[in-house]
Amino acid sequence: MKKMITILGPTASGKTPVAARLAAEIGGEIISADSRQVYRRMDIGTGKDLGDYGSVPYHLIDICEPGTKYNLFQYQQDFYDVYQDIRSRGAVPILCGGTGLYIEAVLKGYKLSPVPQNQPLRESLEGKSLEELTQMLAELKARNGSNMHNTTDVDSCQRAIRAIEIETYNLEHPTPCRELPPVDSVIIGISIDRELRREKITRRLKARLEEGMVDEVQALLDEGIAPDDLIYYGLEYKFVTEYLTGQCSYDEMFQRLEIAIHQFAKRQMTWFRGMERRGFHINWIDATLPMEEKVGSIVRLI
């Protein structure tokens, strides 16, 4: 098996159990492609479900502290280091996740530069709405010819400002970038019907709240992590933090978060369809098939 295997799909499609079962069968190790599972103690809200892995080795989960801002530049290097290590040991790397930007960056070998903070720019953007920031980002992307920042990854003002900072830097500093080679991969997509996906998202959200997701976010706040830093991570951490800091009621938090996750899943699918338009071939497999059939289909493909 010379190629890496990539398993992608929207949230709640069941990617991780498929990747874990496949890895167990073929001697694989999983490299996470999830922009939030890198953070320690952010377990329920990010859906780590580490029990799904069994004895299968996994990488790029729990590698940095909450409150920090892990980014694409770091991920690309961390991925490549792990990928090389897995290859050197004769195991099969299986990239699995739903962060399309991370997946595309490593498969295509994006040329990236580390971008420092631009405090004057940040101060000039303070007070602007997410809609205004998104429009500014779209204009910068058009000038740069950039595919880097999709709305999947800029669902808060803080994240949008960081994306604008990166695009502005790249526009003003056409400096040599770090180059990592593209990675050849068989790409598997887990396809799930829209209505079933919506049903699973709602059921899973209720389960995560029952499992203690609010307590998880409260514990992070009690550690001294600033509310704005948790809101930066989006989705569960954004809305639960707003509830815990008195900005909305529990019912409002649930309703807004449920809608946001549905919208997020839709944007993930938009990104994956965009990958197909940009030349990636994705082999789609029905999420409702029995596990044995899904894994068997992948084994036949590879």
C-alpha cells in the first residue's frame, strides 16, 4: 500500500469509526484532520470519541493547550512530521477528519508562511460585525487568488480577523514560503443523507449536553481561559460560553447551536464539492451501509 488513505465527510457522518476499523484491518495509524481536536481537555465539544480508536494509534489529537491558537501553518508541519514517521515504520497513514482546509493543504502541499500578529490592523477591525469582516476577507481573497479561508473556518469575529491578518500579510509580503510536497492519497468520502445528518446532529448534541459539555466549558473558564478565547473556537465552545457568561438562556443556546452545527455541516460539504472541482477525486460511500461493507469497499479501492 503506497498511498495514504484519506477519509473525510461532514460532522455526524461516522468518519472516525470507519477509519478506526479500516486501520485495525490494514495496519494503519490515524492522523486527525480536525482543527479543534488538537486542544487538550476539549473532549466532549470536539467529539473526540477516543474510545472509537480501540488499540489503533492516533496522532495530532491533544497536542496543545486551550487558549492558544493553533493554525494551518503549524498543522501542515505537524502532519508531515507524523506522516513521515508512520511511513518510516511501514504502517499506513490514514488521514481522517472534517476540516477541509487542513485536508486540502496537506494533500496539495500548500506553500505557507508563518504570519505574525498585526496589532494596528486588529485594532482597526475591532467593532466590525462578522458580516463586514467576511466581506473584507472575500475581497482580500479575490486579490490574493486565495482558497485558504472558507466560512467553515471563520465563524466568529476573532477568527475572521485572524484570516484577514493572514491574507493582508500575504498580499504585502510576497516572501518565499515553506514548501512541503503534496501527498498522494486515495480519498474516501462518507456520504450521508441531509435529513439523516440533521437528525444525527440533533441527537448527538443532546447526548453531548447530557454527557457534561456545559461542565467541560465551565472547567475551562475556571482554569482562567478567557471567554473570548473559547468563543474563538466556534460552535459548541462559542455558544456554551455565551450561555455561561449570561449572554443567552439555555434554550436559546441549544437552538442557536443546533442551527450553527447544521450550517457548519452544509459548509463542510460545500468545501468537499469544491475539492472535487479543484481536481480531487473523492470515492463516496453511503454512511448507512453496514460497517463491514464500508470497510470492504475501501479495501477493494486501495
